[in-house]
Amino acid sequence: MRIKTRKASLADTTHLIRIRLMAHGGFNEALYGGLDQSVEEIIETELRDPESTEYYKNYWVALEDDEIVGGLLSFPFDDQDPDLDHPLLPEERLLLEKPFEEIDAPGTYYIHALSVFPEFTRRGIGSVLLGLAHEIAIISDIKELSLYVFAENKGAVSLYKKHGYRETGRRLLIPHPKFIYSGDVLLMTCQI
């Protein structure tokens, strides 16, 4: 099967939420769970906010036979929202961001979320999405890509290494029961 990609639209909202939740391994649930809005409602609000880097126009979807099978959320690292500003977010939850803030990659093209739905893995879709991010970075005249990945996510780490990414930073995650992974978060970068 040939994998195609296209820019996301608001009609893809359910899939975009799934892409982000899968890619972040429980982080969104840890950060936003138990607030007045559901995690999905909070993400949908961000998808609709043109001032947010999580705006739907920063997403791409991968399709197989016109079915969405995964996707990518990416943008220049320096454009990302400086702070989480959800008005109902308890301050102690902001500590979950600390390991990510301690290792950053200014000046890079940042892959904020990349995921392939489990029923479609091992078909080269992740490679197609990484190639797309590479192309966008070139068009944007950015010479390096970056992403965060949980060190325990061996499949993703292996995929990124296969595509030339190398570990440039590592921090211990602040443990949370909603996280799928524990241990370290890695910053990986790739020169173009």
C-alpha cells in the first residue's frame, strides 16, 4: 500500500487528538486529567486556537487507502508556546514539564508529536512522517530537527536512530502514574 500525507483539517479532530495522546505517552492525561474539562476537550480547544502551536494547521495526517493511520505535529522549536497557560492547571503539575525544559533545541524544526496507530505499525508510516518533517524543515530553511522521546520507547528510539537522529540530551522524568513510560526522556536531533 502507498502511504499518502496531507495537511490536517478540523474534520480530523478525533484523529488529531488520538495522535497527540499516543505520542505523549500519558503526559497529557497527567497534566490535564481531573480538571473541569476532559483531556480531549482541552486538546480540541488547542487545535482550534490559531495562537497555539498545537493548532490543527501544524498537523499532518498519514493515510492508507484514504484512512487516517497516524500523523505528525511539528513546527519551528522557537515558535512553541512559552508556557502552559490553562487557567485551571494546578501549579504542581507544571513540574512535569521540568525535564523537557532543561533540555531544549532552539533553532531546530521540532517534532512535537509523531504517532502511528497500533493497527498500522511496521508499514513504514513512521519513516514517511519523519521524511515529511525533514522536507518541511528544508522548506522552512531550518538545518536541524529535534524531538523528545521516552528512552523506554525502544521502537521509536530505534526508528529515529535509523533516520540519523542522535541523543543530545537526557533527563529523568518526574514519575507520574499516568505516564506509560518511566525513566528518562531523550532529546534527539538530526542535522539536515
